[in-house]
Amino acid sequence: MSFASPLQAQPLPLQQQQGNMLASHHFKSASESAKNSPAQLQKTMVSAKPSRTHRHRGNSSVSIITGKTAVRAAQEAAARRHPQPYRRSQSPPVKNGMDALSTRLASSIQQSGAQPTSSSGDVTFRLPLVLPRPKQTPLVNTDALKEMDPSLLGVSLPLVKDILTARTEGMLRGLASVDIKTARLPPTGMPTEIPLKISSSYTAQTASLPTHLLCVINPTTSHGQLYPVHALVLGAHCARLPPFPVPADTDSAEAGASTTFPIVPITLPHAESFPIIFDYLYTKNFARFVSSLIPLPPSSTATTEDGKPLNPDQKFQRVVEALVQTYSMGALLEKMKFVHGVWSNVFKLGISEEGVWKCMNTAWTALVRALVKAREQQVQQQQEKATV
């Protein structure tokens, strides 16, 4: 097994809070309304070909029917108005590699229940408006938490998370105090532990050193990436984790010296998106999580034209419009693939943290609606060209 060059797993840089495009209270209503509708009914059909759009009453679904029907109808109507000069032409090809990207996306989201369908040679993809959750919520092993920290005996899980929140600053300093760049992994095989140098600025009074090194392995390349972690943070949020060995002896750690940390290997379906999840489990920064999934200029969703703050529905609609204006359909599909990768990791780790699911569904629903809106605009442009 080979490993990529390990990098320091630093928290993502803080963003400007004023005028940020996303606020936690903004998406509450959208997320709750999504919960009230059966996920299996919330389907959107997204096509890789010219299409005709149907809207159903209510917000349960928006359908895009694939094929050349819409363009052909427009052409026939134009032929009736101008029978002599008009010649029927083939539909223009869809740009941005939509066919290939749609096929790749459909392949990657089969696990989520989205299935491609075919009718009369036309290809259609059904995407859920809300990412499905496990039928049974995975439960965190509270006994394992007590083994990680005996002082937590008899402490409820919500209180454990509150304790971790109070320790966040010290733990982040501890992560930054470990020089992961000094790690030396063999070209083959998996070591059980490696020594790492502690920063010269480390002080036990202000920083809590990590307990383990998590090696996140990419199943495609077999490359691993090391992340210094606190076992208690992962154990309090992830129900499906490999066994953690005895933690590093950090009580005697000194600045400038080396300390040996045990390695915990884990294979994740989308290793490249793990840093986003990792950052959120420590910081619980909702806005930064969503902004990492659908980056947009803060000014695009700040206020109304008259300078008044946007209400939740207006802000969400502004996000959708900004996505359509900022990204091509191919880029939207790529971002949907990335969000689906985050979802795959969350599913694999057994994370039921409500904030994580709100972040993912906020980004996913916005991307699906943006893709539908972009497709509608593309079809309208094709119809207008066909009638000229």
C-alpha cells in the first residue's frame, strides 16, 4: 500500500461573518419542510439532452422529460408558420460534456437510490431533492467513550458534546502543535505508530494534543492521508469506527521533542472530502461547511435590492440563482458529485449529527434546483433558436 505525502490537517480559514451568504437560522425552515415530505417522493428528473419541462403542483417534485420532443415541437410550429424557407434541423449538441458527466454522476449516486431510466431511447436521471438518511439511526458506542475518557462515566452523549465544544479551542491548538509533515511512512505496509515532533510553541496549559493519527485511505488509489485527531471527538459523533488502540502518552510530551502516536486506518469512499467533515466535527461552523460545498460570493445573497435583509426563502432562492449564474451545468454536476461524496463518508462513518445533515441537504437541494433551472433556461434558448 502506498501513501500520499501527509499534510498538516489544519482547520479551514475563518470567513467573514458579516454578509455571509449562509446563516444557520436561514436554512432551518427549508430543512424542516424537507423532513415533512417523504424522501422517496421528492424526485427531480435531470436530463443530459434537450428536454421539455413539467412542473407539478406543490414542492414535491420538478420533472424534466428528456428527448427531442420540445425542440421538435417548436420546429414543427415554425414550419407551419414559414413552410417554404424553414428547414428542420437536428437538435444542437449539449455543451459542457453533459452526457458524460450525467453518466458519471448517475453511476456515483446509485447507492442513494437514484436510478437512470429510459423511454423511447431518451435518457433521464432521477435525483432526490433530499439526500436519504439511514433507515435506522446509527447509535454512538457510549461504552467506547468511557474507555477513551473514564471521567465521562455516567455522562450523557449530549453533555459529552457540550464538554467537547468547551474544549474546542484547546484541541485546535493541539492539532496545530503536531508537525504532521515530519511523518515518514514506508512505501508499503501500514505502521501501527509513528513519532511526530511537537511544536516548540506547545504548552500543556493551553493546548490539548491529539490522541491518535487517523489514516484516511482512498479506495481507488490506496493512498492514505494522515490526520491528527482526538479520539473522543470522532467517537462522540461517529457510530461506525474501527477500534482505537491505546492513545498516545501526551502527559509527558514536551515542546520540541517527539511523541509516538498510534495510527488508526480507515477507508472512506470519498477521501478527498473528509477534511470538510473533520473541520465541522471540531468547529460546528454551519456556514463554513455549506460554503465549502457550494462556494459563492457573499455579496450574491446578502440583501434585497432595497438593502433589506433577505428572509430564509429569499436567501435560499438567491443561492439557487447565484449558482445558475456562477457555474455551468457541467460544474453543477461536479459539485453534486462532491456533495454526494461527503454524504457517502457521513453514511460510512455513521454520523447522525443533525447539523451535518442540514448542511449537506442545504447544499444538495440548492444544487438540484439550480441544475433544473439551468436546464430550463437552456431548453428555452434552444426553442427560441428553433423558431427563428
